[in-house]
Amino acid sequence: MTAVPVLLFHGVHDGGDGWSVTPAQFSEYVRLVAASGRTPVTVAALSERLRSGASVEGLVAVSFDDGDASQLPAAVELAESGIPSTVYVTVDFLGNAGFLDDEGLRDLAAVPGIEIGSHSVRHVHLDVLSRVALREQVRQSRAALEDRIGAEVRGIAYPHGSHDRRVLAAVSGAGYESGAAVRNALSHDREHPLSISRLTVTRATPVVEVEAFLGGEGRLGETRPRLRTRGFRVYRKARHRLGR
């Protein structure tokens, strides 16, 4: 199988929680991507190749989740190095402290090579929702983002990486053409275009791990959910029902 590294970032801060990376770390990752010899693409472009059966040899993608305000300058830094990126935005986070507001989102959408995607309305586990609630999360988030940026939203990233066949059917029915999971694994040419594997890069991630990932070294994303993944899904659904 042909491996494709897809990086996932959250915030880019000197402070902040452990999910973020520092600006110095991020600049080093930008350098590594640029020096990898791979062709950078958006997640939508990768998904399109998977869908059509075209070659994914030598590709790499960079993505962000949530819509943190620091992702605007980070996307600009990537663009200045000729690297497109994909930012998945949680609609209800817009305008909150530390997150993009509507103006920031429009500025982000204007960055060369950028792709804006959905990260749901409220950042919930989509695979535990009722059919109606799931439909609202994927459709309303897409419509809200398209209204704000005046452009089509083609991709979605599943909050917490949580998705199953029912979620895939819902996002496909809502008009999405690409979907990003997590898995902390390499994407590859046999992956479903609505379930692309990514590696979460945090402050504690060793640089050598990212270097190896960019070199195509590491575990490949599974084409079927692992038993442990299915087990966690059952557990989350049970907790969700009890919570209701």
C-alpha cells in the first residue's frame, strides 16, 4: 500500500495546553514538510484521488481541528512555504475566547491554498447521536460555514475521531466528499475517502516521530475498525444513553 502522511495540529501557542505546539516547533514542522520531497495537498484533494483511484504516491497533507485563532497565522506560514492546509472549524466555537471570529474565519478562507472544513456544530461524538441530531450536526455546520465564507465546504473532521458506518452515510448524504479521522496512523491508497487517518502532533510529540511519519514509516490506518475501537464506541453509546 502507498502511505500518505496527514498531520493534525490544534493550537500554535507558547502557552496553552498540551494539545498545542509552540511557534518554534511549528516552524520546524513546516520546514520538515517542505523538505520531505512530498507534494503538499489539502485533505479534499487527497480524498478526491482516493475516490477516483488516482495515484497518491508522494503526497502529504497538513490539517488543523477546532478553529483556534492561532491557526490563521499558522496557515499563512504554511502558505508562504507553498504548503496548502485544511482547517476544520467547530461552528459553536466561533467568537469564543481564543478562537476565530467571523472576520478571522473570512481572513482564513482567503489564505492561498486553504480548505475550510466542518468540525460539527458543537464538537460532540457523532457516533452516539440520534439520527435527527446527527443530521443536524453535519448539515447545519456545513451550511453555517458556507454562509460565513461564501464558498463550498466539502470536508468534515469527526470530533474526537468518532465515526461509524452510520456517520459516514450521514456525511455523504449531507454532501461531504472527504472526511478526516484520527487513528494516529498513516493514510494510504486503500482508505475510504470519508475516513482518512491522521497523526496528532502535540507539544510532547518527538520530532523524530514526525520525521519518520513524513518518511512513510509507521502503522497504516486500518480499513476496518479495530476491536478496541468498536468496543469504545459501544461504551460511549451506553454512556450517552445513560446521560440522557
